[in-house]
Amino acid sequence: MRVLVTGAGGQFGAELAPRLAAHDAVLLDHETLDVTDPIAVEGVLESAGPDVIIHAAAWTDVDGCEVDPGRARATNVDGTRNVAAAAGAAFMIFISTDYVFDGTAGRAYTETDETNPVQVYGRTKLEAEQAARGETASLAIARTAWLYGARTATGAPAKNFVASILRGAARGPLDVVDDQVGSPTWTGDLADAVLALAERRMSGMFHVANAGAVSRYDFARAILEGAGRDPGVVRAVATKDATPRAAARPPYAPLDGVGWRSEGFDPLPEWRDALSRALPGILDAG
């Protein structure tokens, strides 16, 4: 199977690459392929001739997207449309997000729930889902959440919530919001799931996240406990009292992969189990 990956330079790409060793993989980071350039996208995809495209390229800086919606739309929406339009007969997997939901349902979201993003990032990812559907029917959308991993594809330490908590706790007390709840997901487990999806080429909408739900505050404490550090340095704070952010966050948006399981895919492990397996690599990365 020939697999082309866009956005392969990030923390997800770093976990996906070794899992594609048994396949013919074409790994493209932003320097190799600018997805906002439709001519370049068409040329690269036509030359590569992939059986499967895993489209992970995106601008995921949630607050940055709020400040620069033009760039967010160009990368997330237009970039996705360009890839889908050039996909041809290839099966496409688009990596999307829990931020397409507003977080007011009071329960975990399934694949059939109504979307209502509350910030630019979520809106552009939802528009990207729609753009991809408009260009190709051979498509799977894999929504995930709160991604964290050890390193980028270059070997540099990845930037994510887990790494930030470990760094911040070394400097002193940390205020962490206790009224934002989601499904933290390790990039290694997501990579396994996406590879299974690629091998089956199953079209549809799927929620692909580590099982369970946890607040940012309790997740931060679990990170420090797992690292053998003092979780007492973490202090709970409400979002309204925290340092202001440019973009709103959904207050309660765990993902429930009902559709994923109904198609016979293995559910992803519980978030605590994933964290315990991920932490050694993250600590090693520094």
C-alpha cells in the first residue's frame, strides 16, 4: 500500500512514520508540500500516485487561528480542499477535531451529534470536513482531541499540554482550568487507529480518541503523578478567572467513538493507560 502523509513533520507524523515501515510511505512536511498551493498539491499527488492519503496538515494553533482567521482558512479549509480535489482514486483520511463542538451537551459527543464550533479553529476544521466531502466520496474523517506526543518528526521535543505541564511544574505552582473537559489522546494510539483505518479503507465519520473524560486540572495532576512529581503544585482555576485566551474553548467535549466501534474497530485505550505508555518518551524528549 502506497501511503502519502501531509503534515508529516509534527508529533502525529513522528508516531505514524515507523508504523508505515511495512508500506510504501511518502511523508511530506510543510517544507516539502505547501497544501495551500493547489498546483503544487496536484503535481505532488499525481507524481506520487498514492493508494491512501492521510491528510494531517493543518494550522492547529487555536489562539493563533483566532488572531489570523485568513491564514487559518487558507491552511485548514483551502488546503484540505486542494488535497481532496487532487486525490483522484486514492482513499483519503482527514484528521479533524473535537473543537467542531460547542461543549454544551453535557455528555460525550458521538459521530452523529450536531456541530457548533465556538472559535475560528473549530469553524475552519468543520468547513474543511465539508470541503473534503465536496471533492471526494472516498473519504474518512477522523476526529480526535487534545493530542500529545514526545517528539516531532525532526526529533525535537513536541509542544503540547503534557510537555507544558512538565515544564511549568518545574518552575513553581501552576493554575490549570478545572471546567474544561475532554479526551486526551496519545499520538501513538491515534497512529495505530489511523493505520487500521487506512488498511480497511472504510469511509465515514469516526471519533478516534483515547477513552474516558478528564478535566485539564485532573489531567495535569495525573501527568505529574505519572512522572513521579508533586501534583500539589497544580491549582484549580475556573476559565473565567484564568489568563485570558484569544479563542474560546468548548467546556465539555469528550469524544465517544460509537461509529468507530460499530464498524468493528478496536476502541482506543483509556486515557490513563495511554498516558502511562507515553510519559517515558515525553520525559526522555525533555
